[in-house]
Amino acid sequence: MEKSLKVIISAGGTGGHLIPAKHLAEKLKEKNVKDIVFLAKGLSENSIFEKDKFPFVDIPSDCFKKNPFKLFISILNILKGTIKSLFFILKFKPDVVVGFGSYHTFPVILAAKILFKPIILFEPNCFFGKVNKWFVKGSKVVVTQFPSKLKNAVQVKKGFWITDKKTKKSYLDFGLKKDHFTLLVFGGSQGAEYINQALIKIIGDFLKKRKDVQIIHLTGRENRNESIKSFYEKMNISAYVSSYEKNMSDLFHISDLVISRSGAGTFSELIYFEKPSVLIPYPYGDHHQEYNADFMQDVIQGGMKMRQKDDNLLEVLIKMNEHFHVMKENIKKYKEMEKQLDNIEDIVYQIGEKHG
């Protein structure tokens, strides 16, 4: 029987961080790892985190602000979180601590480093986030979804957390037609109002180029659903409109082309389900979505990047429509290259067993 390890997983914020972290915890349970605790900021209030499934502790944290007073408050919150993490780690005695990036995890990883606990970092983006960048040198392994030149980096399959059910919903379950070209439109786990408005603005003109279009539109905002539904009805467009969909695999299976942001979770799903895409990076972050979109466009050649400030969705959609089949084939070729990559749960177990 394999040794049961103690593992702390630190992940918070968006689905791009929490969903792969949840998958890791489930896979570790299958390897007889019974003592798993989630530590991060805001877990008790996070709708994505399944609070009844894993034990967790909320840890104070904050991002650094420019305003001097707000910066002082930020530092104070991080200090509180670090102290709380130190006491918890001393009591729990984990064999390994796994961090999934973002400021939600900073105090936990800092405390683990202070106490010389083995640290594994997961970086889902092409471009390293600030927190992971700060702790790269102190970690045993950096698990990445993209090739990296770091000596301690190990690449794993993109979308390793995706549960692809054998029984899938059909077009009819969403009120759609099987013989139509289906656009899947969403802005990640938190939605994107710009994408909502950009599509409505140009969809009429796109229909002049391709008449067999229907739409799956996840608005991210429940109060926008009725107005967007009414718009599609007036345009006589078959559409399924919702604020959020828990099982995205159903929607990916019946879609042909995706319009979305380019967060790590979305990027991985596009590769897994082999979907050409128009990627519109969130323009106010730390540029990691820009790098992800560049990778899809220039390396994989499975989609096109569109900057929000350019506001040229119609032009990009028309080009995507012309090169759709080539891009789909390019994604398949790239996906074939990932078959021999490592599993994250095996990496975590090996490090924990070796250093625990």
C-alpha cells in the first residue's frame, strides 16, 4: 500500500486556478492521499470552490496597491495571512505544498518557504504570473502547460483537469439545430461584457457572409440574459443564452468556433476539444492572456488573436470562417505532441514521498 501523504493545495480566485487544483486533489485521493487541505484567500465565498468536498482554511491576502495607504493595508493583510499560514503548516506538517498562482496564494507559499517545506508550483499560462515568478527559485518543481527553459520545470498536458463525460447533451437539449455552424461565445468563468456587446454589434453583418449560424452565448451576467435572448429572437437566430454553464464539455462538443478571452483554463479547453477560436485577451491584467493568444495564433496556428482596442471582430470572424478547417487540423497536430507528457498528480506524489 502506498504511503498516505499530507498535502496543502493553495488555489483561489478564478476557475483557471481552482478547477485544475480541484482535479489534482481528486487524483491524489485516488492515490490514497487522504489528508488534503485547501488554503487560500476567499475560499468560503468562492462559488467555484466546492466547499463540501474538501477541508479548507481562508487565509488573508491582498494584491499590492499604488496608493500608500492602500499599500499599507495590503501589506498588513499579507502579513496576517503569512502568520496564519505559518501556524497552520506547523500544526498540519504537510509533506508538500502545491501553489496554483495568484495573490490569493502568496502568504501560504511564503510561509511554506520560510519553513523549508517542499513547494510545487503550477503555472498554466505561457507567461509566468507574479507570485509564481517570485517563488520559482525556492520550489522543487514548476509544473507548466507550455515548454519552459527553467531547469526545474516539468510540462504536463493542457486541460488535464477536464472531465469529458461519455454521455453528452445534444443540440436539441439546448434548442439548437444539428446542421448549423455553432458559435460558442463566453468570457471565462467571470464573463466579459465587451465580448457580449461586440458580438451583438456585428452578428447581423456576419450572417450575410454565413447564413447557417447559431449561437451559444454565456453572458456572465444574469441580468443581461433576457435582453440578449430578445435580440437573437428579433434577428431570427437560433441561440442558447445563459449566464454560466457548469459542464462546459457539453457546449464544447456541439460548438464549431469559439469567441472568448484567453485565460489558461479556456486555452487548455480549446486544445483538448480541438476548437478553432477568436481570442480576445483581457486588456487590464498582467499580459498573460496576450501571451496565451499569441501562442494559439503563431505557434499552434489554431486561432486568431484580436485586441479589444482594435474592435474588429467582424473582420476576424470572416477570416476565421475562411481558414476554419486548416486551423482545426493544426490543433489536432499540436495535441498529438502532448501524449507522452507527465501527470501532475504523479509529480506531487513523488515529491511528497521523497521529501516528506
